[in-house]
Amino acid sequence: MSYSIYLIQSTYHQTPAHLDQLAQLAQINDVIILMADAVLWANDPRLQTFKQVYVLNSEALLLSVHPANVQVIDYPQLADLILQTTTCIRLH
């Protein structure tokens, strides 16, 4: 399976612009990983079209409501995802 990973690691105020970029760049099967303040945007409708949206378990505590399409992973699982792809794009 070929996919890209998009690491969205931005401030709260920068995240909407990065989600707009993501909507233009990413494919439905790409992996989206929200980190830092970007986790607070996990309920954003722009993320609903993606099948693989993740947050790290250490940052999942920032979620007041856990969206059904967002999976919680740990650092070893993140490393596994990164090792399975040749393209990793960081939006920060």
C-alpha cells in the first residue's frame, strides 16, 4: 500500500491554513497525524474525508470530545507508520 504521511504540528492559529493545504495535497488513504496544538482541530470537517487520522496518546488528553475517525497511537506505532512509507511531509 502506497501512502504519504502528513505530520501537522502547528500552533492553534496556524492549523486552519495547514488543514487547507492538506485538503489540496493529501489523498484519502494518506496518513494524517495531528500533533501539539493541531490536536485541538481533530473535529474539523476537513479531516472527515481521510481514513487514517491519528493523535499521539500523550496528546489525546487535549481532546474534549474524541472524534470517531481519529485513532490514538503511541510513539512506537508512529515509528512503524513512518517506516512503512517513503514520503513524510511536515506542516508546521
